[in-house]
Amino acid sequence: MKITIKKLMPILMVAAMLMPALVLGSSGAKLYTAPIDINDKASLRRGAKAFADYCYSCHAATFMRFNRIAKDLEMSEDDVREMMIHTRGKKGEPTKIGDVMEVSMTDDYAKNAFGTAVPDLTLAARARGADWIYTYLRSFYVDADRPTGFNNIVFADVGMPHVLWSLQGLQTPVYKTVMHGDIGVEELDHFEQIQTGKLSRVEYDMFLGDLTNFMVYIAEPVQVERRSMGWKVLLFLVVLFGFAYALKKEYWKDVH
Ligand code: HEC
């Protein structure tokens, strides 16, 4: 039997669909569902503030411009400037409202400090998925063997420090052994809180929900417009159908 690409297609398609499950499955950790609502502008504004306060000192988002955020999140440019622009650009010049979200930290500096360059976060929500980001930010735990003092359940030996620890508090993982056939595998059972943070558990999850929502938005800002465009297109098609049907009746009325 000759094997052609066409015959292999169904197998390839199933493999492509299983791929994410395999990749996620390998870390063994279950992902929490991020409460994403891209049309909730108030949530996006809170997320933008969280991003500016806690992430933007290290992470750039170089496909995003401040004035685009002002327009999409219905804020004045002055408000965005005050809320988000605290640093200078790569060349040390004052950041302007029309600029992209660069950081002044160089890759060399980051490699020295964290052992790796700090990734740009514009597309992170698309590359990793919203649920992964949300779970990642919940899953830092105390680990004295790491240079930062923290490790992460979904990103083993991560270089990023737990920058939100003062909000979340400190936690350690409690594992359970799950049998896969004859082999026992250690999996996370739950986290044990060893020090409380400024926010309660529910408040912290809401904070992360807003932050993840903002990251989903910057990964694809046009989706806000695209959704409203979708409704307009559907409305247009309904109206067009009405006219087309009337026209059809008119043409065929002498035939029948
Ligand atoms: C002190 C610097 C610093 C701050 C502040 C910081 N990060 Fe990070 N972050 C890093 C470094 C370094 C890495 C790379 C980790 C690695 O590769 O081991 C990283 C990695 C990540 C990743 C994984 C990217 C990927 O796909 O590999 C995400 C997502 C992320 N950070 C989100 C955030 C968010 C959200 C915030 C704000 C709450 C934040 N970071 C604040 C330094 C920082």
C-alpha cells in the first residue's frame, strides 16, 4: 500500500489536536480556568494597572502602544500616561504616549540577574494560553534551593522571582502519589499557605483574572473590534437575505 500525505492526514490532525494535552500533561499540573471577558473594560483597566505596577519593570510588550490602550480601554491619554509610564525607553529617552511598551532593562543585565533574558509578554497569552498564565501566577512556591527562593509548579526552575508574593503570601506544595499502572508519580495535591499576603485568596484570584484578561487583550487587541464587527456582518447578511428573497420572488412570479 502506498502511503500518501492524504492518507496520513487524519492521523496528523488527531496528533495536532492531542499536542497541547501532551505538552501540558508532561508537567502533570492541572490548569485553572482564567475568567476572561475581553469586553469588560473596567477589568482590562485594572489589569493594565496591575501590569504597569508589577510586570512592566522587567517585561516589555513591544507590539503594544500606550495610545492604543487609551483608545481601546476608553481612557484619556493623560490617565494612561500617569498609570503606566514610569520608565524610560531602551535609549534612555522619556517615553511618549505614542511609543511601544519597551523596557530599559537590557538582555545582558537580565541574564546576570535572572540567568535568562526577560521574555516580551505581548504575545504570551497566545503562546501559552490564558489558563496557563493564570495558573502560573498562582503557582509560585517557596523553594530554598532556587536563587530567587521560589519555584513554580507549571514552570519548573523558573528564573522569574515571585513578584506578587506580598499580595499572595507564601505557600508550599503538598504532593500526593498517583499510580500510573505500577509507577507512582508525585503530583501536586494542594498548596499550604505558610504566610498570608495583603490580599485574600479570592481577591488575589480576582487580581490575577484582571491581569490575565489584560494580557489576552494585548495579545490580540483587534479582537475587541472583531467581535463587534462580527455582529455587524451578521446583521448585514440578514438584511441582504431579505432583499435577495424579495428579488427572487419578483423574478419568479411570472414563472409559477
Ligand atoms: C524582576 C523581573 C520580573 C518581573 C517584575 C516579572 N517577571 Fe515575568 N519573567 C521574568 C523572567 C526572568 C522570566 C523568564 C523565566 C525563565 O525563562 O526561567 C519571566 C517569565 C515570565 C513568563 C513566562 C513566559 C514564557 O512564555 O516563557 C510569564 C507569563 C511572566 N513572566 C509573566 C509575568 C507577569 C504577569 C508579571 C507581573 C505580575 C511578571 N512576569 C513580572 C522576570 C520578571
